[in-house]
Amino acid sequence: MRLLPWLQAPLKTFSEQLKSGRTGHAYLIALDSGYGGERLTLDLAQAALCSHVGHSGSCGFCKSCQLIEANNHPDFYRIEADGAQIKVDQIRSLCQKLTTTPQQGGKRVAVILNSERLNQASANALLKTLEEPGKETILFLQANSPSRLLATISSRCQRLHIETPAKSLVKQWLQQELTTNEDMSWCLPVVGGPLAIIEAVESGREKQLVEYRTGWLQSLSSGHLCDSLNNVNEKQVSDALKVLYLVVHRILVKKQDMEPLTRAALANFAAKIMQVESRLAVMPNVSSLALFESLTIEYRQLMSL
């Protein structure tokens, strides 16, 4: 398991709360999975159930830790989205289980991953348990996008102080993990975090992102869509558009002497790219070739202002 140095502080804070008996009944872990949000949440849950918790988390050796590692702890409950949403039946079932007596004689702990996917009904079903969770019960709600979580839910949860790592720290960590001098942090906004970059490298997705970056630079320069962007399938369009946004943003940063009107137009163009990307989910049968060609033409036109 890869060590994520930016997760050590919140885990230590929670461990100290456990040792002093000052834990809350519900915590919101506002950290994207790509930065280790899911891992931190599960580490916190294991620490809460551990019989010999230390200053930096669970011991890893007690019976509770062994049961957690084996995915067989009777007092640990994990909820994830069923499809696009966390459904009300999932939450009702969880709330019912949390009313039972702990089988191991300790705490009952529930983890809800991607909690922003709670819909109105499931969120309402969770509210009473958040307000009155019962004795020796702790809930951890992890959110990739905490701003999308209903205020009635987030307001009932404590937050551990979690700092998203600086890009310099991420860059250093990636170089150690990937044993390369190449700066892979450029694609953080595309994949969503350093852990996602590791997955992208291992799956070969990173090479594809580099091809998109090279392709967009060539296409924007020549005005003609290059071959690497001609056959992008429906699942790859989002990645290609995010890379285009990064390319345009980089141009804005580098060309400080650009005419003000052109700079404003280019900034609006960059915003348009991300608006198009966000609408992809409701754009049936989008033609990536036509879309990419129109964006290339639009870029060339605004740069001639």
C-alpha cells in the first residue's frame, strides 16, 4: 500500500480523539478519491474499530483489524452508489443495522463513499441517524465533491482538517512512485489526483493523454485536426476536451503579451470547452470529429483577432 504523506495528519488527529474518548458521531471526509479520500476514510474506520489504536491509526494486528482486512467485520458497514445514486433502500437498511448490538462488543462503524451521490430520499433517510446515531456508533461520509452534498447532511458532520497537497509535493511523490524524472503532475486536472495518475500510467491511459496534448498543440497551430484526434471514441471525448482546456490555459499563462481582447476571447473559449465537457452526459451520439474540428476552427479565428 503506497504511503500518502498528506493523509498522516488527519489520521493522527482522529487517533488522538479516539485515545482520549472525544470522537464525534459523524465525520465528513472532504477529499477526492484520487487524492486518497477513500483510503483515508477506510483507515479512519479501521482505527475506530481497532482494539489497540496507536497515535497514527490502527495497530493492524488485533482481531478487529484482521476482520477488517478480511472484509469480514460484523460491525463495519460500507455503502457505495448503486449505479449513479445512493438509494434510499441502501440507507434504510444501513440505519436498521446500526440499531443492533455490536457483535464484537465495541463500536459500530459505517462508511458512505461518494456521499454526494445521496439523493433527496436517501439523504432524508440518513438525517435521523446522523442526529441520533446511537451509542458507540460512528459514521464516515467521504465526498469527492463536498459542495454537492446537501447542507442538511454536511452540517451534521464534523470535519477533520485535511489539506490537499501542494502540486510540488504531488510532483515529488509521483517521481518517487514512478521512478521517473518526467513531470506527470500536468494531468492532475484530467484524472483527478495523484493516485489516479498512478492508475493512468499502469493502464496506459497516460500515454493517450500525452498523445492528445501533442495532437491539440499541432492542430491548434496548423488549423487542421491531426490524426490522433480523428478517432476518439465516446468514452475518450471527456479526456480529450480536458486536455484541450489545459493546452489553452497554458497558452494564456505563457503569452503574457497577448492583446487584451484576444486574451479575453481565449479565456471565454477555455470556459466554453469545460462547459461542453460538463454537458457530455446529456449529449447523445456526440460526433467527436465534428466537435473537435469546430473547436480548432474557433480557436484559429479568435487568435486572429
